[in-house]
Amino acid sequence: MSTFNQVNKDNIFIASWSGGKDSCLACYKAEQKGLKIKFLLNMISRKYQRCCFHGLQKEIIHLQSDLIGIPLFQKEVSDKMEKYEDEFKEAVNFLKTKGANGMIFGDIYLTEHKSWLERVCSDLKIEMKEPLWEMSPEMVLKEFINAGFKAIVVSAKADLFDKDIIGRQVDKDFLKMLKKRDICPCGENGEYHTLVIDGPIFKKGGIKITRNQVVFKNDFWPHWFLDIQGFKITPK
């Protein structure tokens, strides 16, 4: 992996995209460095037609892509984790045929996941960039907020949070609450997940949730989940 400051401006990058704050900030910082991001890659469950891990409807990720102005490629994956690597490689290899030769990720400090990505990107023969790597989680969240991004909490572990955390805006008061409770400010271990609804890379407008329901789920672990049932564009 080349360092983030070593930029080859001839390369065409894919941004790994979850719809949440970390992937969004990584994409934003990469663009600020002059990297050419031509695709967003989002993995969705074939069974549920929702984003892996964040649980967002595929349609709202498409709307993010439209508002940002970067084309989205969504790859359906099975619920068998042992197949995930091959399915991920299939998606990246397809985008390589469209000219991509690098990829942006939003990891912060999970070395096991970064090591997996380094191996996979080496197999794929693509350049890998990690704009947020080894930043303090508090500084990542502060930079996200100070840059003017807006996000809401769309899922959270039920053993750490009450139901009312769902739908809460990610702001400085939210950061203070996490610090007070000694929870990772970025939720790097899956403590919570977010949906970015506006910000400096949203060129055509933001997103307003018009109808939703908070649901309790007990899949990999007990968690609260925002089932978004309606949304619309808010013009700039």
C-alpha cells in the first residue's frame, strides 16, 4: 500500500462506499488530495436487497450517488461470509474493465481488516489508499462534522444504546456523549452505523427522511435499526 500522501494523479479510483460517515470522509479527503474517484462500490445482500452491515435500502445509496455525482456500482453478495472475498473481487475486477486501478477505504485502526484489504488489493493488482488510517477516532468525527457533513445514526448495538439513539444527528453533542460513555467516537467496532444525508460532496442536494420506523433486530448481535420508508431530496 502506498501512503496517502503519495498521489498518482493518473490513477482512477473506486471508493468503497457504505453510505456512512467514514467511507464518505475518506472519499472527500481523497478528492481533496486530487485523486480521481470515478466509481462508488457498495455491497448489498442478495437476500434482503440492503447494504451489508449498515442495513440501508439500496435505493437510498443510489440517491446518494446521484446527489454526489459519482456513478455507483452495487454488487449483490450471498449471506455466506466465506464467499464474500470472491464476490468482492468480482466487483472490483468488473470496475477494472472500466479503467479503475485503485481503491479508497475508510478504515481507522482495525489492523485485521486492513491486512485483509492489503492482501486482496495485492491479488487484484490495484493501488490501495486509506485516508483515515491512524487518525484518532475523535479527530475523524470532528473533521467530518467541521467539514459540514450531516449524518444520522441508523443502527446501534442494543447493549450500548437505548432506542432513542436511532435517528440522532451526528454532531458535537453526539461526540461528547460517546466520549463520556467511553465508546469509540467512530464506532469502529460496529457500535453504531450512520447514513450521510448532506455535505460538501453532495453537489445536487441533500436527503430528508420523511417516514421511518425504529426496529429491534437480533441478527449477529442485538441492535436497533432505522427502517427508512420514505425520503426526498432537499435542494441546495
